[in-house]
Amino acid sequence: MVLSSAASAVIHFMPFGEEPYRGAVTTEVIILNGGSSSGKSGIARCLQAVLADPWLGFGVDSFVDALPARMQASDKGIVFAADGGVSVGADFRALEAAWMDGIAAMARAGARIIIDDVFLGGAASQQRWQKALAGTDVLWVGVRCDSAVAAGREIARGDRVEGMAASQARVVHEGVSYDLEVDTTDAESLVCARAIAAHVS
Amino acid sequence: MVLSSAASAVIHFMPFGEEPYRGAVTTEVIILNGGSSSGKSGIARCLQAVLADPWLGFGVDSFVDALPARMQASDKGIVFAADGGVSVGADFRALEAAWMDGIAAMARAGARIIIDDVFLGGAASQQRWQKALAGTDVLWVGVRCDSAVAAGREIARGDRVEGMAASQARVVHEGVSYDLEVDTTDAESLVCARAIAAHVS
Amino acid sequence: MVLSSAASAVIHFMPFGEEPYRGAVTTEVIILNGGSSSGKSGIARCLQAVLADPWLGFGVDSFVDALPARMQASDKGIVFAADGGVSVGADFRALEAAWMDGIAAMARAGARIIIDDVFLGGAASQQRWQKALAGTDVLWVGVRCDSAVAAGREIARGDRVEGMAASQARVVHEGVSYDLEVDTTDAESLVCARAIAAHVS
Amino acid sequence: MVLSSAASAVIHFMPFGEEPYRGAVTTEVIILNGGSSSGKSGIARCLQAVLADPWLGFGVDSFVDALPARMQASDKGIVFAADGGVSVGADFRALEAAWMDGIAAMARAGARIIIDDVFLGGAASQQRWQKALAGTDVLWVGVRCDSAVAAGREIARGDRVEGMAASQARVVHEGVSYDLEVDTTDAESLVCARAIAAHVS
């Protein structure tokens, strides 16, 4: 398989097993997983722009926005520590599970969906999505970014707790299997999106 | 039935049929329907604050945010006219149907959910939700606001196309059946939320 | 002087001394002072809509946005405590003084300006503005709101630290002299704005 | 003078005349000029983070936010055309002149200031700032970005009219003189900010 030169710098194609990733089935869900400030949201918006069909975009940020405000400073909910650490509790997990089931139901009802998420639990996070999305065709995409570069972009954004980018850059990928990975360290969101789009069937 | 004096000014209790609204079942979804700038989002946030359980809040605004940007200026998507008129097309309706199915699935998976929507189609909009939410216990709430007052709040917000509030104030309620209605013309969001919460079982 | 009936409920006209507030001079600056969630920003936007000339709107929020992010969690800058308390330090005060001088210079250069501020220091805050604005014609407006109502609106907004509204509702007015006061407890922003506009010369 | 290797790729040092740019004087104002989505705001936030003193950050976006909403769709104000073109009218220019005078006054009052602007008028825009800032020590910085790359970032941001980035990428630099230029095509905001900071005296 030959990727275009523009994409070759950023794509690491990693098929699951021996079957080609692109078959008779139609990609129903694209999951972008990466640390804070790795560029997931920008890639998601570019994907919505370059893909011919209209895809719905959701993400962990929109899920957190849907939570009661009081859960954003609660052990049962989600806590953003001053050092950039993020921890979530039982109520967060319970609501997240229902949210994942709902996103999966949207896909089964015919909407094509792009998710951007931060797999704080690494492989365990991926398993939660796999369970919810059982039977749907998912394209798993890892969004990498050099830790120092992501930390710099965190400062440039100015709306994130400093330290999140660095602390999440590697851990969110631990044990996670992807169909392809992009690296935004030296590649623009739009270039990454086009590379991903080439894998959408 | 006696409502508290604080609530009595704003609540018009309208049970469906003869069954009490509060039975053995547990309210799974609260749907707030009202025109732009009628105060739905504020009431939703107050409901999340006053209800003991954590409820997820979604709405037509978060759905529109999930659409590709290009659909926000497309006949197939959603068009905000300069005079405040809003029209939606085939792609919008198709994705909205899947989104509604997904929200319903979240409720069936155990998440308690508050929706704020603008029933541009009046009774037809309610039927779409009824179809998606079949079998779940829904509390239907109408959020009224005097047209001129809502238009003033639209100016005060400064982030909405002028004219939406006035054009939607009445039409979104046409033919719609509610469990209760609140009117934000003279009542605060928190007062309305407490009145609604009293009907949550 | 007769105020319209709509305005009479909310306006308490309090001239400085015996001179009429409205003379040959032209109002160059309107300062709205009130606690968090009292409705200042909404009134400012409505004033911009109802006044014939184009007025520039600035406020303490836009000033805080102009600060380095690190000053928002620094004793020298501004600290938002978990209980809603707000304290500011030396660097904040120094930059604020320069900012006030700059706003005054905009007015002297011919721009008509609406400021919304929170006089955490009460009379001392007013004196800082009076010093900066010396020689310009200022309309001082107090924006009152019942403490409990403002606290409820704070919940409805969902983007403010809870407790700010209640803790600031009274203290920001201590020792401050106004040309007029409005009370948003029972009056809409647009109604308050029209009442203020009637005092603009 | 030797720039670090990291910076050398992005800095084109262009002193005015033969005098060193860095003298006994202290830099009072940094002006970043570049097209939409060239990265000015991110660089400004990074500058605020890397510079030891607290600098205030303002920009054309904060100025536009200060305008009455009705001026954002008026020939006298500012018009954002569907193709990304931006035109401004007489009222905009008049208020902008006063705003520039005010920013200059803040600098003269002791606040160190970072401005990010889009010189729609090229050299004429620079002259307006030079007039307002007469007597203050200004570091003029050009922020370049390849037109196609900026257009891609515009899509990734998702909150700008498409076409602005491409139409402004070159024209805003026409006839403008800089102390230094950075190019964000291949350099991160934080790297550019450090290069600029090295020129701040």
C-alpha cells in the first residue's frame, strides 16, 4: 500500500489481523483518541469538511458540558487538578457508559459519527467503546503529538489547565490498538484529516 | 392538587388523561420546549442543580454544534435567515432522527436526561420525540415567555440573530401537549426549575 | 421630572447636589456598577442597541481576559476563591490603573463608552474611575439585584463560580454615589437600558 | 547576532536603518500583524506566558467585540462577506482611532501591551498605529503563514468565515515595515513567541 507523500510522514498503518480494513462494510464511526491539545478537535472539524457525507461530531468535551456543573468539582464526577491531572469518579463512569450506548445507537440509526476522546484508562477505555459499539464498523485512530509541542499548544490555546497535555500525551495510548495513527507534531490538522478520510470506506 | 405559592404563578398543570403524573415510574427524560431566548437553557442548568441525581443536559444547540459547519448555511442543513427565521432541510432531519434515537438510548441505558428543544414543527416535532422515546417516562414541559420580553432578552444576550425570539415565541407551542408549563416572563429560571422538579418522580 | 410608568418601578433618581445631571455637556461615559450576575452586561448590550450613536462597551471581564493567564491564579493578580470571594493583588491594581487611563483616553478621543464594572472596593473603586475620567462627563449607574435572585441567575448561567453573586450584591455599592440606579430583580435589561438612555445627554 | 537554531528557521531580522533595535529604551508595545488564522492570538498568549512582566493583550477581535452588535452587519461598521472578504466603514474607523489612542494611553501609563491586529489597509494601517503610538517604543512583528496552511487552520478552528485566511494572508503585509517577522507555517506559537521575546528590551 502506498500513501501519498504528504501523508506518509504522519500515517502508520496498523491493520487488525489479516483482513483489509476497507471491505464491503461502511465506516460508521471514527474514533480519534489522543491527549489534551494533541489536535483531535481540529482534525474532527476538518474531517467533517473533507468527508462527502455529513458526519456528526461528538467528544468528551461535549459530554463533560452535558454534566451538572457540580460534577466538575466532585470526586464522583470529574476533577481537574492544578497540575493537569484529571480523575473521574463513579457517577461520571455510569453516565459515560449510558452516553456511549447512546452514541452507538445514533450510529445504528444511520448517523455517521466522529468521536474525539481522551482514553484516560488506555486499553480499558477502548474496551468500553468496543462494548458499546459492538457490531458497528469503527475506524480507530490514534492522534499523537510530541509532549513538549502539545504543552506549547496548551499555552497558546489559553483555555486549558496547564499540564494536561504533557501528562496525557503518552498514557492515553497505552495498550490501545489503532487502524491508523496520525502525528500532529509536524502535520496540519487538515493533512491528518485527509489521511484518515482515505481510510474511510 | 396544591402547588406552592411561589410556583403557583408560573405553573399550569395539565395532566395527560386521568392518571396521576407521578406514579410508580421514574421520570427518565424531561423535555423543555420553548422559543429562542425563552429561558430553556437556564432552566435546564437550574434543574441540574436542584435535582438530587446527576442529569445529563442536551439540546438543539448541542446538536447543531455537532453538525458539519457547512450544514449551517445549507438548504439541506439549517439556515438562519437575517429576519430570525430558521428553516431546516432533509440532511438535518435525517441526522436529528438518529440523534433523537441516541438520546433515547442513553435514557434506556440509565442516564436521566434533560432536553431543551425548539419545536419548530410544533406537534410534528413532539411526535418525533414521542416516537424516539417510546416506552420511556417523559415529563413534557412548555417554556413560555412573552414575545416582547423574549425579544428584549435576545438583545441582552447579544449572540443570537435578532428576530428569532419573536418569531418562535408562539409557533413552537402549537398543538403540543404538556405535563406542565412554566412562564419565564415574570419568573426566574430557578423558580421555574423548582416547580418542574416538584413534578419529577 | 416624570419617568414613564414602566421605568418608574426601577429607577431611583439621585442627582449629585442641586445641579441637573443633564446640561449642555454630552455624556461621554456610562459606568454600570453592580455585583456578579446583577445584569450589567445585558444592560450594556441593550444600551448599545437603543442608543442612537455607536458606543463602545468594555468591562472588568474584558480587562481580566487581557491579563496573562497566570495572573488568574496568583496573589499578585486575581484569585477566584471556591466560595465566590474575589481578591486582587498589586499587579492587577497597577495594570487596572493603566487600563482605566486608557479607557478615559478613548473617551477624550471621541468614543462614547459604556463600562460595566464590579466595584469590589466600593467607594475606593469609584474614586479610581473618577481620577482616571477627570474632566469627562460620566453617568454613574448602580445596577442592583436582590441577592437571592442574582444567586439564582448565577446558577442559570452556569459559567460563574457559585457564591460570587451573593457575596458581591451589596458590598459593591457601599459608599458609591450614582446618578441613577436600576434594579434588575423585577425589571428586564432592556427596560433598565431604556431608563438609563433617558438620562444620556 | 546569532539566533538559536530553533528560531533561525522562522526569524527574519529586519532592523529599521542602522541603529540596533534594542537600545536603552524599554519595549512598551508589541504589535503582531498577520492575516486571519495566521496564529497571532496563540503567539500573544505564549508571549504573555514567557515574558517575565505581566503584559496586557488586546486585539482587533476584542475591539470588534466592544462594538454594538448592529455594527457587525452595517456598511458603516464591519461587514464579513460570505467569501471571507472584510470591509469596514466610517463609524468603525472613527471608533478604531479612539481605541488606538486609548491603547497608546495605557502604554504611556505604564502597562506593557501586546496587540494583535489584521492590517487590512497594509501600510495605511501601520501609519494609524504609528500616529497613535508616537513616542512609545514599539516592536513591530509580522506574523506570516502560508496561505494554504492558514486556510486549513481556519477549517480546523471552525469559528471563522471560510476564505478570510486566504484573502488576508499576503495583503495585510503590503508595505508594512517590521522589526522582525515570524512564520507559523512550520513553527509553533511558543517557538515564535520565544523568538519575539528575545527582541524585547
